[in-house]
Amino acid sequence: MTRMKNRMNAALFYEHGSREVLVYGEAPIPDPGPGEVLVRIKAAALNRLDLWVRAGWPGIKHSLPHIPGSDGSGEVAALGSGVTRWQIGDRVVINASIGCSECDFCLAGFDNQCLRWEMLGETRPGTHAQYTVVPSRNLHTIPADFPFEHAAAAALVFQTAWHSLIKRGLLQAGESVLVVGASGGTNTACIQVAKLAGAQVFVVGSNPEKLALAKSLGADVLIDRSREENWSKTVYLLTEKRGVDVVVDNVGTTFAHSFRSARKGGRILTVGNTGGPQFEIDNRYIFGKHLSIIGSTMSPHSEFIDVMDLVFKGLLKPVIDTSFDLSHIKAAHERLEEGEQLGKILLKIP
């Protein structure tokens, strides 16, 4: 598709629904406002959030048609008024977590808890297009020799994993961590962050291929839930009936197993609910075992910078599953919906 003047190619939808509502078409190139930057997207990636935004939920707020996508990297294409830090052509990666920079949370450095918090691709037009606009403060420089694709694949999942495990979960060297799920973007990031912190990592996966990926990332103990349905008992026995210090559970419907897998005084960390947002829990485990359930979303921008610098140094490495042309957006969503991906699904922007 040829881009006309002031128009760009984009993946978008005019109504909520199945992947069939997705359209590869044209949209106006947005103009950066004061303090904003127009980024020419070179690479983008998918997250489970893209499926939920496309499907819609009661009260979701964004205009239609909507361009999804939170992960992205590219080059600065235009500057809004008042922007002095960036220059045209700068290589940048985008932090999709957008705070207002004015409320008490933002002023205290907790912009991911902003009272007027927004998410690129959820409440604002996203990265699955040739161009997107973001606040200038939401960018970070990509080194000249670092691939745009790897930056896009790392941006959301590593800041999420780092904030959950290190800042919220207070993970310490020598502790044990159970990651429920072996192959998704956030879980592969959690395995690496936990290993970098000096933890022993247990992983529960659905098949040998996914567990092989977890092992290649440093996982110490692998549990195949297709063979061990009662995997919480397996964890209990493998830890000499103690349980693990920390459980990373972003499924939600597996909380019953996670509660049983944790030691007394253990922490349950969650940043999502791929199994569904509503489920029953047995509260007796929480008070009986002195468990803490710790939730978080994204990270403050300062942590985004810190963790992306670790990625740029090669200490943390994004796992990439498949790349699709932007025009094949429906196929990319189908791949994500199947749940068989090994790492992040990328979009190549023409």
C-alpha cells in the first residue's frame, strides 16, 4: 500500500470484536503537540493487552478507529513545541506507560501509578502503524548497533518483570522463584530477571518445547504440567516440603496451585490474568500461610531506563518468536491467541 501525503499505513479497528475486525489501512499521520515527539516506527511487538483492547471491555476509553500496540522503537521524525532533548533521526525505544507528570504519584517518581495514567495502544493510539506520538519523556536512546526489533520486543516485558520482582517483590539472591508459564514474553523476562538477581528458578510449562526455552534462559527446575497435573505438590516435594519464596503467577486461574506452592510468608506476584480476570480463591491459604499478594503494572520511567540499559548491555535478552508484516496483522493476532508462541511476536513496519 502506498502512503499518500499526510497519511500512513496502520493496523486499526473500527469496532471491538474478534480478530476479523482488524483492518490494514490508512490513517492520518498524527501531529506532535507541546512536549511530544512523532516517532517513525521501525519495529513493533504484540502483547496480550492487544487482544483485550481489540475485544473491548465495559468502560474502555479510546476513540474509534483505534490503533493498538504498546511496544515500539524507531526514529524521531518530528518535534512538538518545547522539545529540546531530542533531534530528528535519533534512535529511540518507547515506554508505553504514560503519566501526567503533575500528580502526587508522578512527582514522587511513581508515574506508573499516575492518577491520570494512560497506556499507549490502550487509551491512546499505539505503535502498530508507521508513526505514533508520545510524550518526549517516554523515550530512551537506543545504541547505534542495537537492533530496533530487539528493543521493541524488550520494552514492555522487561520493565514489567523488573518492577514486579525486584522493586515490588523485593527478590533477594539465594531465594527461590516459581514462574507459572514458560514461554510468554513477560515470563521469559521474569526467568532472566530472577536469574540475574541470583535466585533459583522453578518453571511450570505446558510442554517440553516451552520448558526447553525456559532451560535455555537459565531455569533450574522444570515441571511439565501436561505430565504432572498437581504441579504444586511437585514444587512442595522438590523444596523438601518448604515451598518457594516467590511465585510469579500472571494466569490468575492457577492461584490455587500458586498458594500451595509458596512457603509460609511467601509472596505471590501478579501483573496480569491471561486465564481470565475473575476466579475463586481459598482465603484460608492467604491468612493460614501468611501470604502476600503483590500486584503491579509496568514500572516507573526511571526503572524503564535502568532495565533497558541492561538489555542494551546484553545482560537481559528478549526472546523473539515470529515476525509478521504489519499487513498480516490478523495472522499475528491468531498466533498470539493460540498461546503457542515462544517469546514475543514482532511486527515489521513497512
